[in-house]
Amino acid sequence: MNRRSFIQALAGTAAGAWLITACGSDSKGGSSTGGGTAKIVLVKNAWTASAIDAEIAKQLIEKNLGNPVEITAIDENTQYDGLASGKLDAVLEVWPSGLSADEQKYFDNGSVVNVGKLGAVGRIGWYVPKYVIDQYPTVKTWEGLMDPAIAAKFASAETGSKGRFLGTDPSYSQADEPIIKNLDLPFQVVYSGSEAATVAELDGAVAAKKPILLYWWTPTAATAKYDLVEVELPPYTDGCRAVDADIKCGYPEDVLFKAASAKLKDKDAKVWAFLEKFALTNDQQLALLPSVEIDKKDVTEVAAGWIKDNESVWKPWLA
């Protein structure tokens, strides 16, 4: 849930650098004139919905279009060089609030193409479990977090007298440090390291009914499981994030979209057309996410089950 960079999430990410972290390295494959044998490389970012999107697309492409498909796990902030070069073919869940100016240039020069809305709408924000609001009603808005006595309720060994704000995977696009600084809140961001680590922290806090404030997003299964409530930040307006260092507002609503290498259309027009039609709504994602995030089922199994039960949904994608 990348989702996503008003600021460069990784200070060490140099423009133009990218790393492939999944199995396999040769992504060229054959041409689309070779009987649909071109290997397709789909991106999987570090959040669950992205993995589900990619796996559903993989299974449908392989079974119905005949292309072998590789899923490559890669940081959302470092995928665009690979897409531009054609080493990566497509990513199925882009959070527009996470696009930095450097990343937008790939779309502007035409090397990476927006191939249409995914169908889901994302929302990034600051969240607390409902019991925190019940205990400390002023925490419902950011003004309530200005009180040092309230902030101390969220403190940890790392933050001392300041409250801990729990960030997630550092590769995700997160603007919480400048928001906290510019709103003069007595909090310090501590990154969990991963989505799974964030959920583990949340699970422990909820079990002990301890105050916890964290970066989170919807759609996810955890929002309902842990009864998370969004803390009201100053509302997003056009221009309120024009300069990263001056950010004083919340995150915008994200109309998620799909992106593909411009080279894919010539490589395999059938796959391109399929990806243009591929769509999953919030409700469809939310029906799938608990199986992976809560029941810990394998994404491959969950995707196969969805495909089996939803032919009427995906059949038109292949028309």
C-alpha cells in the first residue's frame, strides 16, 4: 500500500536505480507473433492486495492467453526503470498519491503508460483502534494529539517522552514525518519494517488494549479486524502538498490505476488488452484480503478460488 511518494520513502533510492527481488531474471520472452509465447513479467509490490492482483492476472493470462507469467517483487519506488525498459511489463495497483515528480516523468515521456483504473479506491491515513478513542476522545482529531500528556500514552522506549507514531515498510510512500513536524505534534515516527511487522505490533497492542497510532490504509482486512478508526488530519486540498517539507494536511483519496511498459503493446497486444480490462473493486478486494491476511492462506490458492467462483466477472476481460 505503496502505496504512494509525496516524499522519497527511501533516502538511498537513486533516480534510475531498481532491484529485482523475485525468482528469474530473463524477462524478454518471445514476440506476440510467436503464438502468444512472450513471457510476461508482472510486478508485485509489498502489500497484500498487490500480490492478489498479480496472482489473479497471472493465472488468467497463463490459462487463457498461453503466455508464461513471472511475478517479480519490487519496491514501488524503484519499479519504473524496469517498466520503461520493458524488463517489467505491468503493475496492477498504482497509488497516485505515491508518485514522486521523478516517477511521473516516466508517464510524461510515454515510456510507462496508465492503462486504466483498477476499480478500487484507496485511503491512506492515521489510524487508532476504537478503544483508544473510547479512552481518549480528543484523539479523534489531530488537535487532540498536540497534548504532551496524551502523546505520552503512546510513548515507547525508542521515543522517550514523545508519542510513538508507527510507520510501516520504509519503502512505502509516507509523509508522516513532515506532517508531524509541521503540525508541531509531540510524536516520533518509528518504522516497523514491513506490513507483517505492523500487523504484529497492532495485534499485540489490541490484545493488551494499549494505545497505538499508526500509518494504515484501506482496503485491508485489518481495518475491520482491529476496528480501526481514522484520525482526522487537516483535509487534503490541491496544493497542500506542493512542497514536501511544508506538508500540513492529510492524504488524498487514491483512485488506483494500472500501469504498463509502453513496449508491452507491441510485445503482446492480447495481454495489453486484457490488462486494460482487468478490474477489482474495493468490495472484491475486501472479499479476498481476509483469506490471506487473517487466515494466512496462500495467495495462489486464494486467487484460484476466486477465479473458479467468478467467471462472469473475468470472462469479459478476455473478450
